Amino acid sequence: MTPAAWIEKCNPDWNRFQTLLQLLEYNPLGASSEELREFSRLYRKVTTDLSLATVYRLPEDLTDRLQNLVGRAHSFLHSGRKDRGRFRKFFLETLPAGVFSDRYAWSCIAIFYILFTVTGVLGYQYRDFAASILGEATLQQYESMHSGDREELSAGDALIGSSGYVLNNLSLSLLCYGLGILAGVGSLYMLVYNGFYLGTLIGFLLHSPARDNIM
């Protein structure tokens, strides 16, 4: 078979592969299972055709076209893996390294835990201090909330309680982030406020009858 005849025979497959590749690049989830199987078959064929075109020194424009198709297909097939790798690297390497190398982040962590520890000790030892920070009504509410028998809680009650904690933490995180627009002063205020509040509350509860339910 002459090179011209071979090119004429294979050209419909190359055109079809290019069409499928464009479809998948535009909408990866829009292809049917039959189209995916066809794409897989044509990918192997075009890769083989590229090798043959290179070995037999066929026209450069043909080789360039096949190289382009194979390169795009390879990038498409491995893009999801690379994205997962980038996300994993960001959350496990880049972000922790950025936080641990940032003196402002360390300062904020230190401020929070110093306040948390100091107010926790004071809240544990002095009920009057806890009442001055949280209010007597709030102390009684938390004490009553955590004094019940855990075995009496239904699965629904536990789910509602945990959902409340999640929503509360989420709202605090968003508020702290949003207040950062005030030159960071708003975020620092929330940090100090939560250090005082949480430290005092945990210290108080550890000295109350509810201690066993929060340990």
C-alpha cells in the first residue's frame, strides 16, 4: 500500500478521533459509553499511526497533526489525575508550609491559645469570673445542656446537636474571614473574643457536674 493510499484509508478515523476529542474536551460528561469506547479504540490506533508516520518519514504536516491529536488526548486523559495531585499537594504541602512560615499566623495561634488557657484556668477555679464573662444565665444553660445522660439521647438528638456545632463553627469562620476586610482588626477581634469565650466555657464545664460528658 502506498503512503497516499494509507493516508486516505486512515484519514476518516483521524477526523472521527478529532471530533470525539473536541467533544470530550468541551464536555467530558456529555459522551455516551459507546463514544468513550470508540475514543479509546481510536486513541490506540492514532498512536500507532503516529509511530508509523514517524518511522516511514511521511509528510511533516501529517506527523504534526497526529502528534497534536495524541498530545491533546494524553493531556485530557491525565488532567484529572494532575488536578487531584495539585489539590493534594496544596492542602498537604503548600498550605501547611505557608501557615508555618507565616509569623502572623503563628502570632494569631499563640494569642488564641494563650487566652484560651488563661481564661480556662480562671473559669475552672472561679465561677464568678466565668459568670462575668459569659453571664450566669449562659452558664446555667450550658451546664444543663451537658449534664444529661448521653445514653438517653436518640440518634436524632445527636444529629441535631452535631449539626448545630458544625453550623456554628462555619458561621464563625465566615464571619472571621469577612471581618478581615477591616485591615485584619475584625478577624483579630473575633480571635480574641473566641479565645476568651471558649476558654472560659470549657474551664467552667470541666469544674461542673457536666465534666464527664465533655471529656
